[in-house]
Amino acid sequence: MPPVSSVTVSESNGLTFLDVDNAFASARISLFGGHILSYVPKSDGRERLWVSPHAYLNGERPIRGGIPVCWPWFSDDHGREKGALPAHGFLRTQVWKLIHSEDTESGTTITLSPSFTRAEGFENDCNVTLVITVGETMDVALTTENTGVVPFEFNCALHTYFHVDHIQHTQITGIEGQYKDKLDDWGLKTTPSPYTITGETDRIHVAPIKTAEIEVEGNAFTEVVSDGNDSLVVWNPWLGAASISDMDPFGYKHMLCVETSLTQGKTLSPGASHTLKQTIVPK
């Protein structure tokens, strides 16, 4: 299906990209991984997503940055030994298909589907679609539908890397309650206030948090609105970035992951569906 007039198709290093340019914003999407790489609202012309300058944009590895799609498990929570199956599932390393696009008064809507949804570690019958709406806000909706005859359980996340001018001048508001700290044997801790990032951070906030805001230099920059989630993940590798091969050692200074997530297990009955949605709101 050819895309609508606001969408241009290009190819580079064997990957296919969809470039969106409408009255409200521009965006870039890689069909490898169904991966959003850029969102720039025209209200201020400032990039909201961060992509590593060393990201693999040739299909050899998952893309570092933007909005990776994690499905049907999060991290290495697949029930086997760590490394036995790909971290964050197998959708972010396959080529997705454009199945629909539409221009409306509020922006451009693009619907993608992965090439397959059954693989080692998850052999259930289902459909997965990713609907991206580029307008004054960016809506990203990941829908899983059980098309089989038995229930199944899954996890997923929109693993968004947000751009910040400098992490040491960044604060998150709107997150309260407890989180599980991966860096401290998954110990349960209380969310700090004010919520600043001062070192390596890897936290699963175990509540269906709906709205969080990223502030830079004391000013609201990006609001993150979540729906269909049971948790919110916050990650920054800090100095650990130096050990990540596709990340600049100082890249941590300009990114912050705030991830709309299902991490506690979602069971879908036959015929049922679930949508995990994140809305990026420029402020």
C-alpha cells in the first residue's frame, strides 16, 4: 500500500524509513523494528527523542534510542536463562509492514504490523499492530489480540528514549509510590522527591502511572501520558554507557528513558485484545 502524501519512503543501508512531515510535526520511523526514531513538533522545533550516534542502522542489531517495541516479554523475563532468548522479545529485530496510512485534520496516522508474532519462547496465535499518530502530540498504541483458542500471558513496553539537554539539569514529576530497583537485587524502594537522576538508574515503578513530566532547567519540556500500563520504567545507564558498544560514553547526559510498560504479566483470553499506549505531549 503506498503511503499518504505526508509520508515519504526512503532506503539506507538496507533499511526502509517512513518520513512524516505535516502541518504539526515531522517524524521518522524505521520499518526495521517498527521503530520511531524522531518526533519534532513544529510548535517549538525541538527533538523529543534521542538516538545514539553509534546506533546500528543497518539491521545488524536493535536500534539504540527512539522508541523500541518490547514484546512479548520485557528485559529477560522470558522464563529461561538470561541470554537464552533475545532481550525485550523479537519484534524489534524484524521488518514490519505498512498496512495503512491516513491524513486527517489532526495529523498523520500510520499502522504497522510485524512480519510474525510466533517464535521461540512465545508460540501463541495473535495479531499485533502498532498505530502511530503524528500531530501536535505523538500517540503510539501497541495492540495485542488473542486470535487463538487458549489464554496466554505476555509483557510489553514502549521503551522510549527521551532527549534532554543535560541529565543533571533534568527532573521528573508525577511519579509516586514504590519501585523495584534492578541495581539493588530488585529491592522495593520509595520514589525520591524531587526526582532527579544522579547516577545509574534502572527502576520499575510498580503502579499504573498515567502522567509524568520531564522538566529541563526547571521548565516543563515533555509530558508522558500512559494508558493500558501496569508500571512505568525509568532508566539511565550513567557511566555504564561506556560499556554499551552502540552508545557514546557521554550519551547518558542527553537521554532519559521513561517507558510505558506491562511488566507484571497480562493474560489475554481468546478473542480479547489489549492496547498499551503512550502519548508524547510537547510542553
